[in-house]
Amino acid sequence: MRRLWHKLTIAAVFITVPAMASGDAATTRPAFIDTPDACYQVERQDGDSVYLKVAGSCDEKPGRAYIKSNTDSVKIFVEGILWKEMKPQPLSIPDIDASLKKSEDLAKSITIPSNSSEKNMKKAAEKMNTAYQSPAFQSRLKAETERIKHELFGTAVEQYYPDSGNPVPVQGKLAVDERIYVFVSSSMPIQATRNYAASIAKYGDPRIMMVLRGFVGGVGKIQPTIDLVGRVLQRESGCNPITDGECEILPVPFGVDPLLFRRYGIDRVPAVVYVSGIKAEDASLSEGDTKNAAISEYWTIFGDAKLEYLVEQIQRDSGS
């Protein structure tokens, strides 16, 4: 690769050199010219003609501009009109040092203005946080969470959802403070998602659950999410509720929780996370909320593989 880059560099040199308009390319050198003031800069250079354009207002302070010259004299045009003809001055190391020193001094003198809205923004944020933490808002949030759960999953919430207000006696191999989250999305092949649901159903443990990041099509559209969950949890894929009547649903906890995705850094699916040492203050709120639930440790595995295999890998790594 280094050899190829060297060849390309040499080729670029031989392509560029003949493009000079006039004079001996070997004598081309960096130089500077005077400008009407410091706000003028080089727009283009055509042989011995240099065209300047203005970029701001500098109170007519003397300025200089850098060019590449191979002639003894250049004509300087300002906004298309000949301003003067002069000899380019060679660019030397002291000139570069002086420019760098000037830039450093200018940087020290620049002050970033304070945000005039900072105080109002801080007050607004504090007000919003107070409202969010208030018992009234938390009560409404809890009620809305329960409404969505029941609207999405119906009576399955009371039977299988581990955070249900009236849970049935918990069975399974996971302890009370353990969870296995299977993170999925609507973009996954439906059969792959159904395979995970079937595996979770075989375990029969309500602390193993499937999680979506958000509602399909946005929070304002619940029906697409209901349809997706129905297709995933339907035991027989060919069952049609319209023609076949009630279709059997797999007893699998299924949630919509972006906080869980954020807490465990899930940036791709499918992913399986085993968590131990969960202590939640409010079982009806998200365990992805760090203010609501503390954890001891967790393990994550990414990749499309059988859930049984992924659980074995986690069991081996965690020693659980």
C-alpha cells in the first residue's frame, strides 16, 4: 500500500507541474503581496495576474496575501480593477513565525460571549425536572404505562409480566434479582423473532423477556406494534383470527423500553443481556432507569444464534 501511495504521489507531481501557465516551474516559490487591507484574500491567480476579493471589513489596516509566484512582477486586481503592480516578496521562516505569533495573540484576545439565555434555560430545566419528579406526574406516568401494557398485551400482563401489579407465583430458574433481556426490532426477519419467542416460551421463566426499543412507526401509532407482537407471539404462524377465531399466544413477556436499550448500550440486534443483582424501587417503572433500579453486573452477547446457545455462553462467562 505504501509503495502504491508513493507511485501515486510521483504521478501527481508530474501531472501538476506542466499545468503552470508560464515560466519555469522549478522557480515557483511561496511569496506574499500587499493588499488594500487585511480583509482582502486571493480569489484566483492567473499567471502574473492576482485577483483579490474582500471578505469582511478591517478598517483599511494594511494586509498581505500569500501566493505562488515564478515572475518578478505581478498585477494585483481588486474586484476586477487593476490596483497596482508590484514585486512579490519572498516568504521566509520569520514571516511564518510572525504569522503564527499573530494568530496566537489573536486567539488569546478572542472571548466567547456568554449565553444570554443561560439563566432562563437553567430555570426551565429545573422546573421541568421538578415537574417530572412530582408525585402527580409520576402517578400519571405509572397509569399510562399500565394502560399501554394492557392495550398491547391484554390479560397476558397479569399472567406473565414480572412487573405486573398482581403477579402469579414466579417459576423458572432465574432468581428474583436476575433478568435475561432479548433485544429485538421490527427490522429483523419475523421468523428469527418468532424463534426467540418460542425459545423463551420453552424456558417458561417470566424473567426472560423480549424488548423493543420503541413503537413501530412512532409512539403515536400503537396498532403497528400490536400487530407485530401478535405475529411474533402467535404460536401458529398461519392462524388468522378473522377466519380461525382466537389464535393461541405464546406466554412470553414482551416490552417496549428504550431505557433498557440505552442502559446496556444496545446499538444492534439481536442481542441478549443477562443481569444480576437487580434492585428496583418501583416495579411498575422501567428497570432501564438508573434512578429506579440498581444492578450488580451484566453480560451482553450480540449475534443471531439460538437463544439456548447464547444462554449457555452467558452461563459459562458469568458462572451463574
